[in-house]
Amino acid sequence: EYVFERNIKNIVRNQDSIQKIRVSSSLYENFLIKKGVIKEKLNLIPIPVNTKIYFPINEYEIANIKRELKIKADSLVIGSFQKDGIGWSENAPPKLIKGPDIFIETLLLIKREIKNITVILTGASRSYVIKRLKEIGIKYIYLNGDDPKYRAKLYNILDAYLICSREEGGPKGFLESIACETPVITTNVGQIYDIGEDGKNCFISKSLNPEDIFKKFMEFINLRDKKNMNHNMLITARDNSLIEVVKKWKEFFSDLDN
């Protein structure tokens, strides 16, 4: 936190020598403006998704992957693919801005309504979440998702992707998930604030309260028109794909002084 604040002060102090600053969300843009950064220097360019890697796969392949992982056909599969510990040690303490505590509390509420749950985890420093999942008796599978192509397949076997962060730059998991037609239930963080549309391409909780996130999760469970949401998710992923965002980066650099 100290390093972050120091870096922000350095940006404000030296902004006369800075031509442009890229931000990934309007939330962060507004934060920098409040800190004293000149608005005209800020350029909003989202963190993109590579839709050549992240895309829907067929039901046959999904069934095969679930069989390999020994996931029962009637299990509700929820994903969380991120680093949420401080540092890289095996017993890293939780990084609270990533919301691992909110994630667990939300799962506890879901468990009251849906008994058969399997949680798929990837990412480093997940010791807090793993410990708590063991304590509350929710089945989990912890996998190495470093390979983007394999991680894309993991998104595809999920019924839902759950984001409970307090703060985010992306998160990358939002676009990666919806590019695979996997619904996201999320807090209103990062670029989700700009490109997420509650009830249209995802389900957004307006608060960090696990009860509110759970209510949004149940909206997903009770959704009837899944085809329309799938369509909207793919459009959002396409509009924020690597191909489209590269165009914004070209504009960003083309206007710079030599």
C-alpha cells in the first residue's frame, strides 16, 4: 500500500513530463483525477481477451474433461482462477482486496441452497481459500492453469465464475470467462464497472455483502433465457478482444510526440 501511494504521488508530481497514462477502467481514471492527475493525460484502454484462445467448446469435450477430473454430472461447478494471497509462499496470508473471505462466505450461502458443489481453483497462493473450503466441506479441485489453452478449457466446464474482489484492475477472468460463454457473478470492480451489464452479460452485486452476491448468484440459477445472455457475453468479449484493443493502443502511440 505504501509503494502504491508513493507511485501515485510520483505520477502527480512528474506529470508535466508524462504525455499519456493508460488506465484500464473509469474507476481508476476517476481515482487518479481525484489524486491530482490531469484528466486529458488519461486514456482508457481495457485489459483485453484473446478470443483465439478463449472460446466455447463443444459439449462432448466438456463431458470428457469433467470425466477426467471426476466431476459428477449433477455437480454445480464454480470457478475462481486468480492469485489471492500475499506473496508466493505455500501458506501465504489472504490478500483481502481480492476478496477470498467474501468468496468463502458467499459459497457458504450457496451451499445452503445447492448441496452438490465443486469448486475449481487455479492461481498461486490459494492456501487461505483451500483451508476454508476444507473446513466448510465443499469439494474443490486445485489445478495448474498457467497454460492459457488449458485454462480456457477449464472455463468451459464451469457452470459459473465467481468474482468477489474488493478492488481490481481487470479482472482478466471476467472477459476470459464470458468469452467461453460461462456466466460471471461478480462485484462491481475494475473494468466490469465499464463493460459489465447486470442481467445482460453478467450478474453484478452492487455491494461487497455476501448476501447480495448470493442473491445475484440465485438470479443466475433461476435465469430462463440463457441463450440471450450467451449471445451478449460473446459480443462483449468480441468488442474487448485483443484485435479490437490493439487498435486503441495504436491510437495511443500514434499521438505521442517524437
